[in-house]
Amino acid sequence: MAYQGIVILTGAGISAESGLRTFRDNGGLWEDHSIEEVATPQGFDANPSLVHKFYNQRRAQLQHALPNAAHNALARLEAEHQGDVTTITQNVDNLHEQAGSKRILHMHGELQQVRCTFCDTTHTWTQDCDDTSLCPSCGAASSLRPNIVWFGEMPFHLDQIDRALASCDLFISIGTSGNVYPAAGFVSAVRRMNRAYTVEINLEPSVGVSLFHEARHGPAGTLVPEFVDALLNKGD
């Protein structure tokens, strides 16, 4: 079957093989910091210097990260598939873009962006940011924050995501735990809205594995290229 609309959801598991720690560990910590300290608006208000330092470190790590075979395979799928391919990512890295994907919805924000809390403009930002950094648009000091969706904040692009989910006939979830909403509810939404075929590709079964028509478990760097090859060959 040649699918007309493919929606791909990616999570931390696809970037882990590129050496990025993109989510909290089992102890609820991000590099020895509590989530409340570095991933909430309240944490930023209480200690902006700590939050900036934390994201500066992650931004620096990203400078050395390269897309892996799974990212490259998804870019190839977008380039060669005759229908629409949209990737929704929970990751804040730019590895999909590095691989060549163009239709990306970063629902949790982007690490290489900052947002001004005064004028609400967003800017590409690849260097360090701190309390003294000036907004390039309005010139305000102490106004820039990481353009990251923190706990308690609304994810980005939800209207576009809803439209993509409603119109797809193939939904693929890659490297996600099934624990984080609203992304964890996408597979249920797809099956409720249309008759799309649903596939999970994950290192191990996710919390919602029973909701998928098909599940493949193992490293994304191996399984995603295999799946994309089969998908493109079926469409020929």
C-alpha cells in the first residue's frame, strides 16, 4: 500500500544513539539537577543563572552531535516518498534538520532558540546566554529565556499537529516512552479520528504498545532504516 500521509512522532530514543541525553533519568534528574530547578517557569524565576548555565551546557553538547542512521532514514523518507511526510518531535535538538528533514514540528521547543519575555520574539541562538544577554529585537536585558516548553507550559504547534494526525493514513512512533502527554495520546487520537495504520519502533515496548497495530523493538539506528527501505520499496 502506498500511504498518502505519513506522520512520525520521535522522542528521546532516536537521539540517544547520537550521544545526547535528552530526557530525565529514572531518578527524575537532568544531569544532577531536579526538574523543578531547570525545567519549570518557577525554577527560572528563582534562579535564572542556573537555568541558563544548564541550557548553555546542552547547547554546547549539541554542537558536537551528529544525526544517526535513523535521522538519515527519515530524511530520505521525506525526500523520496510521493505523499506527505510530517515529523513531530519531542526532542529539542536539531538532528532531524541536520539530516535533511524539512517538515519538522518541534512541540517542545528548540535548544538553539531563545525567546524574549518582554516582546515575545524568538531568535536563533547558538552561543551562551545569560542574565546580561540583550534581546536582538527590543534590546531588553535579562529578558531572554530558552525557547523550551517546560513542565506546566503548553506545547507548541498543537493545531498543526492535530491537522496532521487527522489526515494521516500511517502513524509511526519512534523512540518514545509513552509516558509524556499529550504526545503519548497521539496514537489513540489517530485511531479515533481515522483508520490510519500505526507502528511503534522503540528500544523496548512503550507504555502504550498495545494501541499500535505493529511494534518493532530494537535500536532505532537499525530498525528505522529497515522500515523506511521497506516502505519506499512498497510504494514503487
